[in-house]
Amino acid sequence: MNKMEVLETDITQLKVDAIVNAAKNSLLGGGGVDGAIHAAAGPGLLAACKKLNGCATGEAKITPAYQLPAKFVIHTVGPVWRGGQHNEAQLLAACYRHSLQLALENGLRSIAFAAISCGVYGYPIAEACQIAVNEVRSFLASHEAIEEVIFVSFNRPVTQALLECLGKPE
Ligand code: AR6
């Protein structure tokens, strides 16, 4: 059964067990998808994030989702693209792996990822999408409990790259 899909939509609208935010190390909010998630979730989310003491790049932390339709927000911090020789690929893969691990530990079954590092952090889109799909695919192969993983895109290039990685080019 194929548990992975691509949706071109605003991640804040999704009613899943967890949405995954592309956060920054402080976890204190920012622009892009992070700003959209905080705006839609309301001030409770920032208050919860303040208690987490930040998050290292490649790691993930979980909070409730407050006013969002999702139940939880998993905050992960992707690498800033610095040319590819600074462990970026390993760190980006770790974001997906650690987010899924957190979902599993919390008994969550459906999870929607933003395209981590694909905006302000400048990761080349085709490479980032390949890492995302590879990491999720290999995690799902060994963890039955996760039932649905949605890759959320907010623009055509990311949608097309994800569909190609999943073997469903438009
Ligand atoms: N729903 C889904 N995807 C979105 C949405 C949305 N509402 N808004 C933007 N995207 P970015 P990064 C897409 O820059 O590169 C923040 O300021 C967007 O089109 O949000 O990991 C943080 O605080 C892009 O494809 O995250 C950090 O400082 C993807 O989300 C920094 O940006 C990620 O873009 C993190 O940079």
C-alpha cells in the first residue's frame, strides 16, 4: 500500500495527527511556513515553544497544535544550504527521521511535512525532495504504525520534484 502522497496546499489547513514545521533553532517563530503555522495556531503555540529551549539542526520537538485542525505540531530545523559540503544532506535526512520517530513515540498515524529547508534556507529543491522521499520511504518500510505521510508543497517546482521522486511525474 502506498502511504505517501503529495498535496499542494496550505499546511495549516490539514487535519492530520501532526504537521511538521520548518522552524529555526530558537523555535520562536519566523517567516515562511513557520510564520503561517504560528499565525494560524494562535499564541499558545509560541508559549509552548518558549519552554522547549530551542532545537538543534536535524532534531525535532513536539507541541500541541492549539487552534490548528491538526493535533500536534512537530518542529524540526533544517540545514541552511551552504554549498553541500557541510553535512546538509545528513542533517536534512535527520529532520525527516527524527520527526517520524517523534510521531511514532506519540502514537501518531498521519503526518504532513512542509518542504524543510526549501525556502529561505535555500536547499536545492530536487535534492531536498529526493532526500525527503528516500528517508520517509525507508522509515515506513520498517515502521508499520505510521499510516499516512503527506508531502505538502506550496509551489509548483516543489510539487513537480516531489511527484518525480515518488514516480508520479505530471
Ligand atoms: N504551507 C505549506 N508550505 C508552505 C507554507 C504554507 N502555509 N508557507 C510556505 N511554505 P521556509 P526553510 C513552503 O522558508 O527553508 C522561517 O523563517 C515554502 O514555499 O518556510 O526551512 C523559519 O523560522 C517552502 O517550499 O522554510 C526559519 O528561520 C517551504 O515551505 C527559516 O524560515 C519551506 O520554506 C526556515 O527556512
